[in-house]
Amino acid sequence: MKKSIQEYKKNASKVPFDKGDALLIHLSYMTTTKQRINISIPKHTRDALKYAAKRDEMPEATKAARLLEFALELEEDRYFEKLANKRLTKKARWVPDNDKIWK
């Protein structure tokens, strides 16, 4: 037996919804190559994400994924900078810059 749209609307109003300030991205295995993750963010972060996604004309999940990728790239840069600085402080020998070397 099919339910009418009015019946669905009536029953939908009885379902309690959490009106909290969390954005949830669920981790599950999908038929896609992408994985979903579940995160909770405060309302002000959600509002900023919503604004940025609207400004860039893309879905919120896509904007969140791109921002996360950018943040991970920054973390990677920090790690390699730390590693490079560590190597530079060890007993490094510097070759004097001389015009004879380049000729």
C-alpha cells in the first residue's frame, strides 16, 4: 500500500531531529573510491564552511575535503621544513662561491 505525500509529511513532523551544531560525515565503505569520515564541528565553523562553499559555488562536502587536503599539505610542508633545518644544522660543509667554479 502506497502512502500519500500528506501522510509522509505528517509522520515527518513527529520524528525528533537533533538541532545541534554538528556537521556529520559518516565513515563507511561505498562503491566509490572516496571514503566518508565522521567529524563534528562547532556552529561557527559550519557557518564559515557554508559561506565558503556558497562563495566558491561548490557543495559543502567538497569544500571541506579541499580545505582538509590543503591543511594536510601545510602539515607536510612543516614536517619537511623541520627535517631540512635539522640537516642544515649538522656538520654541513659549505663550498665557497667562486667564479672559477662556474667557468
